Amino acid sequence: MSTYNSSIENENSSFISTVYNYDWSSTLLGPMELWDSSLKNAVNLSLQSVFPACICICPNWTFLYNEAYLPILKTKHPYALGKTVKEVWPEIYEIISSELERQVVVRVTGKGIFKKDVLFELQRDGYIEEAYFNYTFSPILKSDGTVCAVLTFAQEITQRVLIGRRFKILGEFGCRVSG
């Protein structure tokens, strides 16, 4: 049992090291040690989470994610780390950017957003595919109260939606055959 836990910890710490050792100075964000403490805390929280999480960081929505987010990215990893949302998700950028921009107003409203059963047409394995998600957008506020990033927790529910469709079709087919 300790070997299993140690293996998971080693894999997770390897991914975390990749994030911390990324050349953030090559982005508009600059070196991680210069980031606001609230952003660094949010990064630590998301990297330790077992739930898929990503952070889109102002000013140009630079993309950072945890290991649990890898199945959502599929072949976009490792390219996505440190890139902008527009570079990572060009096929849905218009949709996502409008929601991210709305989050800048969150410091006034004090509210994030939760979306359920949202369809995105994503290109993650070399072709466009339907993908359904439940997700949240929550603002990360700097010490001065301004929004510096948006934290997203996401759950892909594509299989659940597709199975629901299949059952519905089978039910309708059963009614027609027996009726």
C-alpha cells in the first residue's frame, strides 16, 4: 500500500514540479516569485486538488492547470501550460473569453458563476468532438481587491450525456416497436 501511495505522490509531485519549474518569466506574468500571494495560494490549492482545475490569469488569460485537468486537455498537454486561453482553446475562445471578461466585474457583485451541462465543440485529439461540462468560474482577488485570475473547477460529463441520449432513443424505439 505504501508503494502505491508513494507512486501517486511521485507522479503528482513530478507534475507540480513541471508547473513550478516552467519559465513563467517568458509570459506576461513574469517569474512566479513576483506573483501576488493570493494568486500563489490559489495555484498551490489547485495543484494539490484531485478535482480538475485550471486558472486563467490576467492580463491576457494565461493558462495554468493541475494534473487532474489532463484528461480534459487530452493532446493539448503539455503545450497548454503557460499559453493563453486563446492559444489553448481557439475553437471556443469567444465563448470562454466573454465569461472570463464578465468575471472581472465579480469584485463588484462578489459572485462567481456555475454552469451545468454546457456543450463545447472541442478539438483535443485532432478532430472536433462534442464535450459536455459542469464548471465554475470563481475570481481570485489580489491583496488590493482587484481580480487577478479566474479559478475554474470543471467536470466533463460527456459520457453521462451520451448515455442519457442512448437510453432516450432506446425508450422511444421500444415504444414504437411495442405500440
